[in-house]
Amino acid sequence: MNEDTIKGQWKQLSGSIRKQWGKLTDDDLTVAEGNAEYLAGKVQERYGVARDEAERQVRDFERSLRDR
């Protein structure tokens, strides 16, 4: 699933994202709107993980979407 597809399906994916990272707010998801870099930054901020770990988590999440 590419970034354009993710942006197009963002509302539907928001539920899965909230399930994965429950500490993210609705505002976080609204602002992110498909931007993986922003999402990784918010994961880093909310969960106190290193930037590379947050980026890995977001990449793994994107891969899991492709495998559906």
C-alpha cells in the first residue's frame, strides 16, 4: 500500500491506527492524515521511543496493511 492509498483511506485506517497506538489523539490523526513521518514523530512523542524505533513501528504497520 503506497502513501497515496493510505491518504485516500485515512479515515478507515484511523481505527486500526488507534488500535495500534491508543495514546494518539484524534487531533494527532487528523493532522497526520497519511503522513508517515508525522505519525512516527507522534508515536515517538507519545510513547517515549527513539525516532528510529517509531519509524520502524510505522513501517511495520504499513507492511501489515499490504499483507491484508
